[in-house]
Amino acid sequence: MTIRHLLTMTSGLDWDEDLPYADPRNDSSRMEASFDWVRYAIDRPMAQEPGQAFKYSSGVTQLLSHIFRTATGHDIEEYAQRHLFTPLGIDRYFWKRAPTGLVDTEGGLYLTPRDLAKIAYLFVKNGIWDGQPIVQPDWVKQSLAPSVAVGDGVQYGFKWWLHPYGTGDKRLAWGGSGFGGQRPIFFPDYDLLVVFTGWNILPNTPSLAPRIAIERILDAVVDRRGAVPKR
């Protein structure tokens, strides 16, 4: 198992996060109910060889937090504050932690919509902010490149989702997917970045699906000829 497998959700670990998060059988919920989240994730049995198939797992993202701290000796929040948040002018955020004190990288960062847009826009600008390199352009390119098929035309890069504009449309919008419907989505063909902040985590009331969000935005976009773009 490599870091790339963790970045692309292809670890091969036996993990079920398709159940509702209120279901005690959901592995993410079971992990967060434990004391040591890293131990819970790494102790899961293998379901298949790494790299074979996409399987969404909050556990593998939490493993990256542990790997970062072990490899660099730095707390990832402190590192982000110095090298990402401060250069982008982000000074209002909250990042929760696991019971062991490890930063919760699998779903614990809270930002304002404007600041969430800044992080996505940094990738739009190839890692450059106010003329200063913040993220290596090659990393941006690799992160936004399709690495593994998810299904229904959806691809996955390094923690970024890539969605087709529509059925049979090869153009891809890319963005994030946060708990409860927190989504930055960028439409390269229209140079348009949109942030959704629908906090919907109640039972039987699903959050706005990416497909619907993309359709609504594209239906609202009018090109120079006054025509709605085809999907």
C-alpha cells in the first residue's frame, strides 16, 4: 500500500462507508467512536490488493494525517496555518482533532465559504497566489488528473472529485465534497468557481448531490450567444 493509494481511495482495505453515518456499522462512525482512529483504520482487514478499485474511506485520509506528522515531525494544522492559511489570508477556521490529539483530516476542517473558495481558487491558479508559489504546479496537475474511475463517468484525483458536465459529455468539473453538502466546484470551460454550503445531515433528507448541483449551475450559465450550454 502506497501513499498514492491513500490519496486515491484505492487502499484495498475492507471499509464500508456507504451506510448512513448514524448507522453504527458505518466504519467511519465506528472509527470516530474509537480512541485511536489510526489504529482502527490500519487494523481493518484487506478486501483486495491496493490499487484495484476505488472505495471511499475516511480512514485512509486520517492515515495521511498520521503519515504527515511522522514523516515531517510537524503538526499538519500548524503547518497549514504557516504555509497555506496565512498566505491566503485565512484567519477564521476551526480544525477538530481525534481523541489522541491527531488533527482530523478526514472531515474536521471548518471554513467560511469565501475561504473554502480561496483553497479551490489556488488550484485554479495552478498553485500561485498573489504571484507567490504556494503549491507546486506539478502537484496541482497530478491532483486534478483522473486517477481512478468511481462510476457513472465520475473520476477521482488526489482528494478531488471530477464530474462530467453531463451524460456523454467529456468535459469535467472538479471540486471537493464535504460532509453535509459542503462543495467547491470549478467549471473550467466557463472559468466559474461555485461554493455550496448546504449543511444537511438530518435523516431522510439527503444533501444536494453533485450531479444536481452541476446541472443547476450549467442551466444558469448563458454563453455569449444567449444559449444555455448543452449537457
